[in-house]
Amino acid sequence: MSGERLTIRGQVQGVGFRPTVWRLAQEMGLAGDVRNTGDGVEIRLWGEAGDVFVDRLRAELPALAEIEALERAPISDPAPDGFGIVQSQGGRMRVNVTPDAATCPDCLEEVRNPLAHRYWYAFTNCTNCGPRFSIIQGAPYDRALTTMRDFPMCETCAAEYGDPADLRFHAQPVACALCGPKAWLEKLGGGAVHAEAFSMMDDVDAAGGAIMNGHIVAVKGLGGFHLACDATKGEVVARLRERKRRRGKAFALMARDIDVIRRYAEVNADEEALLTSPAAPIVLLEAKAGMLPDAIAPGLGRLGFMLPYTPMHHLMLRRMKRPVVMTSGNISGEPQCTTNNQVRDTLSDVADFALFHDRDIANRIDDSVASVVAGKTRLLRRARGYAPQPIRLPDGFDSDMQLLALGSELKNTFCLVKNGQAILSQHMGDLENAATHADVEHNLALYRQLFEHEPAAIAVDRHPEYLSTKRGYDMAGERPVIEVQHHHAHIAACMAESGLPLDAGPVLGIAMDGLGLGDDGTIWGGEFLACTYHGYKRLGLLKPVALPGGAAAVREPWRNLYAHLMAEMGWAEFAMNFRNLDVFPRLDAAPRATLDAMIHSATNAPLSSSCGRLFDAAAALTGLCWERQNYEGEAAMLFEAALDPDALNEPDDLAYPFAIPLMGGRGLPYIEPLAVWRAMLGDLVLKTPVGTMSARFHRGLAKAIVAMAKRLASDAEIDTVALSGGCFQNATLFMLVEDGLKGAGLRVISHSKVPANDGGLSLGQATVALATLSRKEKAHVSRDSRTDR
């Protein structure tokens, strides 16, 4: 009988892969065995159905499994009797950490079945679902090194855990009501809970009853606490905003099923598939007007919905025919609470009740946020359900090198490189918050231990004042630190996730972003770069304009408007022509003399080509966001949300006229907004609706970006354009630019697996640093070769 060895790499450990192999072999009458190895899984097969077996394996993969490579080779050993799952032998095991996964249909059916063993059990899971990363405390991933170690299995669970034919074979978090975690409802600030006042079932059901009765409930989930309340009760939502001290930023929502979501938002087939995927992210959906209080997402046209992703959430919401707010359980600006005592200490003035349980959260991980744009999933925040799933580096990168990239100051993630894979951490937030800083330290230590990681070099952002940069130098010791320019990292991240190999020719990278330190000491943010992993050349930009007040200009959109108007037309022209507009007295009341002095002396007013600040200025001009942004990107988001879709079909010549002159007459081409401000002020005089102005601005800017790209790509003989930077999370701008570039015959690559914003930056830093080290290594070899001769 012939035999063969199948070597399989990918996400194939800890996801029910071996039981699936075992089941298929049994059904097909094949002999052999399967085992985990340091690289993945090895299968030895004897029989006549090799091709059919492989086809069925690919078709019947467990929900969380993913095959990246499958190699086959003949073997001449004699066939064993039957087929078995054998223990791994020899060699160092590669640690595999699977993301948390939403409750699978099988477990949900069992929870709802009165005759099933786990009927109504809030912590039901199997090999296809349940907690993974959020409960792991060390490597290797087995129960003793998770927060499930405090719950010894009962006989029933142990039998299922040890049975290859069972859905729960080697599922480390397996548990039932007899032996597993338990939940209870607690009144915060003291006092007894009378669950019967809300429900006749149990405490989980009572939490749902409390929400329906207008209470705010802290709910312990997979990776942290949420604050939940009835999303249809405006006064309760307003109370939650006030108590949480969260002004303006949209709340996420959870609904028990798709039908409930459809009453409040538009859901297409791609969005439904994303909502119901094992990752179960928050998905941004087009809101149906007037269905929910404006306080849910003030001024925005999209709602962030997710479905229940644990049995506890399903049980809690089972009677809710309307959505609930499910926002992070924290005081605004601080990390999400993860322990019961943290909630008792810090959220007792925010929530009325807390739904606690006794399974500890080992690793904080927020909900992921995604949208579907141009038919493709786009992650805006990569966390639960996605992290720490690795991304395989493209061809050409050194698979032996271990490297650590430390990301940006905002939306921080870090990236470990090992075995040719990039392992991105979950989104951790902004490093200016001390508690976030501590969370990063915890995660760095955890990841390095889980993945047995010892970096040979460290990559950081070029900005010397970023805390992530300073941490990199502090950690480095004798190891080299490689500084990577912010927007080069953005474009490199886009190239890497698109699979461009190390030796790929240059792409035209368009980074429409907030702020990043440029080569000339100014602040970049609207860049056209000829990029490879090895380097870049600035080919074009948005017009640099002062940021009067520095960081204050990032928070206060009116400052950017003033700087733009003064850079273009000056106060005298503005006053002469537009004195009757509301915007005039508002700017006239500003400390203009101080601002002018800052701008003229370049003191605390650095020049910036930022696209984000350009949007801030436009939003301020239209009155949508003037004084202070409640959260990063608020002005730009309000400006996009105000857009009238019908106005996108206006004649082309009504789009605002950005020009593309040369800097100083001979230098780089730049996108000049002078005529745009005059046109927008003119539209204000004519009382043009803001939605129309927003459409004209988006169309005008997109046309200018496309025109610049066509010109630069032609001059540089580049046929591929990479779109990155936080401003490309503006779906309207992205689609207009992508359509224009494709219409011009250019190939467009963009983000999907990692965010276009700074959340994806560490991946780009890692690839640029690897390329730099590769080039140095080659240069070293070359020098040695010359010496030898």
C-alpha cells in the first residue's frame, strides 16, 4: 500500500484540525496518523484516496483553521493499523495562539436546547469557538496556562476533551455548569439584587431585564467589560454619556440577531457575512434615519453594530427586540476594565449593575471595528477575532530574522517578526494615557514569552518624541534601532499585506494622513512617494500650511481654517469679501495677533502638509466642528457624514478646483487649495447646503489626487498605486480616488487585513526594517567578498 506525508502550515493548531483529519481518515478508511509539529501539522496517510482526502480536507476545514501551505511527499514505511492522533515528537514546538472566536452554531443550538447538557450555560464553547487569546497566560496553550486552570473538568467534560470524535476534543476552555465559570448580577455601590424584578430565569437573564428597564449595566465579556444600556432610550444614552464622560464619539451597538439590526441600519450580503463571521467585529452600517437617538452617533450617518459573540451575550439579549449600547467599560480615555474589582472601584458611579463572572481575563482586547468598502472588508481597528493571527510576509524577506516594531504614538500596535510571519498585537490605544502605556508593557512581555521571541533589531518611528520610539531605544541595548519614516511605513504596510515581494519595483504611495515627521523637519501628512521597502522619494504633496499652536491646532479645527485662509488670501482680502459670513466674526474674535506672530516666526507653528488638517479646516468653515474635537478625526467624520450623495452627480465643473502647481515654481508639484477656499466661501454666500459643499470638496480633492497620481506615475513609469493613511478610512474619498485611478489604467492596492490608520503602522515599520537589514547584510557580504579576493 502506498503512503505519503502531508506537511501543512497555517492556522492549524488549537482549532480542531487534527480531529477533522482523524474523522476524514476514519470515514475514508485510510490508515496513518496526525500530529502537531514545530511547523504546523504532519499527516501520514496510507490508502488510495490521497487527492480526494486533500480536497475534502480543504473543503471541510474547521471554522478557525486556515491552510497557508500544504506539501506532499511519498513515504515507504509500512502502513500501521488504523488511524490515530499521536503526540508531538521532538523539536521545538511553534506556539500557536488563535484569536477569540464567536459562539458557533453548534454550541448555540446546545445552549438553547432544554435536553442538552449545556442548556442555558453562558460559557459553552468548543474547538470551533470561544475564548483563546483573552485567557492565555503562557506557552504552550493548554488549560494549565490559561485562566481556565481554576476550573477542573467534570467527568463529562473530560470525556469530551479526550475523545477525537467529539466537538470538544482538546478544546482547552471546555466547561459546563457543573465545573465551569459562573456569572452573577451585582448592584454596584451596595444593595441587594432582586433578580425576580427583572426576570424569572437567572442573573444573566436578569441583566437583560435591567437593561430593558432603563438601567446601565457593566457586562464582563471576553476581553474586557462593556457598559450596556437600551439604545432606544435617549435619556438613558445621555445619562451614560454624562457618567462615562464621553462626548461626541459614537457608541457601538449590539443586537440579538440580524433582523433587529435591519430595522435600524442597511445590511448588504457582504456586511451580513462579516457580522456573522467567527471574528464578529463591530461593522459600520448605513443608519436608517430617525430610528435611534442622535446621542448614539452624533452627527454621523453610520452605526457600529455587532452581534452577540458569547453564549452569555446571546442569553442576555434573547428577549431584546431592540439594540443595546455596548461601549467599552471604562472612563473615557482610559483602557477597558478587565477585573471585577476595577469595575467596583471605577465604574460604580457609571453603571447601576454589573454582570460579573469568575473567569479571569488574562489579556485585554477590544472589539474590532470593520467596514465593507468597494466590496472588500476593511479593518479600522484590529483586535478581538483577528489578533494575534499572523500575516505571512511576502517572498524575499528573511525568514530567520526576529525583529520587533513598536508602532506609532496613536492607535498603538506592535509587530513581532519571526519565521517569516508578522504577528501584530491587538489595538491598544493612545500611548499618552499612562494606563495604556502599562497595557503595552504587559502585552510586550506576553507576546515575547508566547512566541519565544528575541528580536535582533528594533524598528521605531522617526519621531524622537513618540513614547513608542523612546521605548524602542530603551529596550534596544546593543541591538540596532532602525528609524522608519511614518508615511513610508504606511505604504510599506499596504505593500506587505498586498503580497508585494521584497524586490518589487517601486509603487506610487499616496499617504493621506494626519501627522508624521518628515525628512525636512516639517510635519508631513499628504504625500506622494515613490516607494519600495528599501526606500522612498517624495514626488508630490499637499500644500504645507502652518499649524498655529502645534498640538492645539490638532484639537481645534478653527486654527487650521485661519492658517489656510491667511496662507491663501490674507486677512484684508478675507475681510473685504466675506465680512458678512458668520465665519468672519468668529475668526475676528480669535487671538489673531498671537496666531500671526506664531505663523510668521514659525514658533510653535510648524508647517504641515496634513490631509487630516485640511479636512479639519473644511469642517470648520462649514460650521460642523469649530471649537474643539471630542475625538481624533471628529471634524473629518462629521464633514463626510454631512455629504449629500445626490450632489456627487453634479457636473464635473462644480467640484472644487484644486490646482497642481510646482513648489516655488521649480520644485515638487503640490495640491493647492487657494481656489477651493474662495469657492467654498462663495458657496457660503449663496447659502449652498453643507451636504453639497462636502460633496464638492470630496470630488475636488479626489480629482486632484488622481490627476497628481497619473502625472507622477507616468513620469516615474510606475503602474501600481498604494493607498494608505487614516484619511483613506473616509469611504467616499477612498472610492472616488480608487475609481479614478483604476479608470486611468493604474493598478490599485489598499488595506484590508490591517487598518489604513496608525494601527497598521508597525507592520510597515517591520518590513522596512527587514529590508534595511537585508541590504546591510548584502553590503557586508559584498565587502567581505572583495576582501577575500
